[in-house]
Amino acid sequence: MRYFITTTIPYVNADPHIGFLWELLIADYVARFQKSKGNEVRFIAGTDENGLKIAQAAESIGKPTKDFVDEYVQKFFDLNTQFEISIDDFIRTTEKRHKKGVYKLWNLCKKNGDIYEDTYEGLYCVGCEDFYRTEDLIDGKCPDHKKEPELIKEKNYFFRLKKYLPEIARLVKEDKIRILPDIKKQEVLRMIASGDIGDLSISRSKERSRGWGIPVEGDENQMVYVWFDALTNYISALDFGEENSKKFETYWNNAQVWQFLGKNVLKFHALYWPAMLLSAGQKTPDVLHVHEFVTNEGEKMSKSLGNVVAPKDLLGKYDVNITRYYFAKQNPFADFNFSFHAFEQTAEGELKKEIGNFVSRVFGILKKAPDSISLEKIVLQEEIEKAEAAAIASSERGEFHVALQEIYQLVKRANKFIDEKQLWKGGEETEYAALLKIISLIAFWGQVFSPQKAKRIHDALNLKPGVKTFENKRIAFDPLF
Ligand SMILES: [Zn+2]
């Protein structure tokens, strides 16, 4: 099986916050899990550099927009190295390959008669880069940005979104576009059924865009709407703009396409994006994995509210493996209430006292074990198999917090078992085999959560799937945490 994995591309008008880091990590867990199973994976991230919001932010500090974005892009790019995100490519929407992709997609939609000109009048929130209906505002203000939207009237190009809604409803209902979790699938179906979704304005006047962005091909007074532009990144990164792109054929048409996104951009990814693809005669994504937000004391963290915990607040302070584990512990489909206290408790309790301790004890116990241990018969077999099956099933759905809980409970059980049997004094072959089986599960899921730590276990024990006898080399092993 082959996988193509994407995250959304953040706007580069402020420093990264941990909400986006969480998304990168969730996608990375899936990428690493599938790779560990032997699947082929292509995983991309990138940055959204066009749009009015960015032009305005640069203007407000008197910087040329290009210099402004270059500076921020680096910070987003660095997250991948800092937190060991295994991306294969990084796409910037100011790149040539992206512009080519946008033109191709636009032209295909146009050829199909799905793009037309009309006058637009509406309430526009610059923060959201989206129009609002009066009834969706709270006290006349954008519910996200708590600012009054501007009344705007201008000539725009429109996309026949409405035409594709019945087809999208069918694809979503039949899980051809599988939306995780189910509650978000129902939300999308309700959006379509409401009849409130009309055609989509997909261009802005050049003047209002400050000339920053991708001009409409053949009409230089209009710029491509930032969402039409941004969504295309998922395929422009596969050289969709080129004739017969092999990358696109391999990783879009012949792969499971998993797209990770936050709940605030569900409409764009579940309606606009599939409609654009359908209009252009292209395949729609296979899975949309929709996560909730990271909150701080129960409030949404956002640039405009100024309560952001930044990834850089974690760097240097905590081992990256601990960060990756703590984030993986969170249910992606529920709000993640970030707390430094819980973070430190996880590091001390689960990681050091239970998992780290278990690994150290096993290496100690192996010193007294025979030279070779048959792995065919083990004690605690039923418990181990049950935990493994549950961990695999939840990981396949991108719910790693369940997998992690299963493995953690198993390790706790194994630590008790070591105490009960006083295995440091020596034990049965089937007992050693069980410890080795559990440590191999830690090493397998460790590849997903804490790649460096997992590699140390792998290198020391050389436990490979399918191996029936373990050669005991009695290796000295430094504590994991
Ligand atoms: Zn807004």
C-alpha cells in the first residue's frame, strides 16, 4: 500500500504555535506508523504565503512582503527538524511549481464551464479570508477574530460549487471521502443539506489584494482567491502543473490520500477542495482527518487572541521524545488542554517510572537469561495479543492515544509481573519471551512516537518481526529517559 500524507499549510504572518505543531505531529505519527509497517509513504507540509492578511501584516511593519514571508517560512520549516517530523517535501505557495499547478487547475475548471464572472457584495473578514452572513456574526463581529467584517462589492470570478454538492454528499456518505471522526462527517452532510452553500467567489481585485498573490491568468486585475490558491498546494507539490507528472500519478492517483486539518477549515477541505477536484476531473482525497484545537486554560490559542504557547517554549526545555509522546497521548478528536504540569507528570510517571524503568529492568534481567530464548511460547500471551491488536486498530484510524494507552497499560502489567515473579533473580524461558515481546512492541510504537529512543532499543536487541529465537548478547543499556 502507498500513502500520500498532507498537513494544512499555515499562514506565515506570525510565529508557529503548538496547535500547528500538534497537526504536524499527528500526521507524522501516521506517516511513521505506515512506514514501520513497510508501506510506501510520501509526506508533505508547507506554507501559505499569499493572501491579503499577509500583505497587510508586512505593510503594518513596513517590510517588503517577500522579505516578510521568507523570514517566517524558515520558522515553520525548522519545526520539522526540531520535532523530527519526517516530511519528504515542503511546498511554498510562492513557488513556480505551485503557480503552475494553480493555473492548470483553474483552467481545467474553466474548460468545464465551472468558472464565471459576477459581482460580489458581502461582509468579509480579512482574518478568515472568508465572507460571512450577518446571522453568523456575533454582535456584528467575526466569531473567530472578534472584529467587524468589511462590506465589499466588486467584480469576481465565481466557481460553481453548488453543482458538485450532491456528488460530494454521496462520496462522503459512502466513505469514498472518509471523514474522521464520524461527528465531522455528519457535520459536512448537514452543511450540504442546509442549502446554505452557494457558489464560491474565487478571485479578488488586485487592488484589495495589494497585488500580492497569484494573478488570474488572462485577467491581471484579479488575483486568485487565497483558498483556491492554497488548497491546490496538495497537488502542485506533486508537480500537477506539469504535463503527465509521474509524481502526481504515483502519489495522488495511486495512493491512499490522507489529509490532516483542523476543524476550523473543514468546509474548505470537505466541500471546496473536492468540488475543485471533481470539476477538474481529478480524484478526491480518501481520508480527511479532522482534529480539534489545542487550548490554553480552556481558551482557543490564536494569534489574534495573543495567548499562544509556542513550540519554541518546549525546545531545549524538554527532550523532543517527551514532547512527541505527550502530544501523542492526546485524543486528536477532542480539545487538547495543554498544560506544562501534565507534560512534566507524563515525563516523570509514564515515561521514566514505567516505560523507561521497564526497558532498563528487561536489559538487567537478560543478563541472567540463557544465551538463546525461544519466542514461540510466551506467558501473558492473551493480554499481549489483545493490546497489540487494539493498538494496531486505533493507529490505523490515526488515533494514537488509544495505541499508546494500550501499550502503557501492558507495560504497567509487565512491571507488576516482574515484581510478582521476582524475575531479576531469574525466570522461565516463556517469561523472558514475554518481556521480549513487550519490549519489541515498545520499540515498534516507539518508532512512531520517539524514533531516537526506539532506534536504541532496536540496535541493542535487534528484534525483527518473524524472528523465532532471540540471541542474548547481554548488552549494557543506559536509561531511556
Ligand atoms: Zn475572522
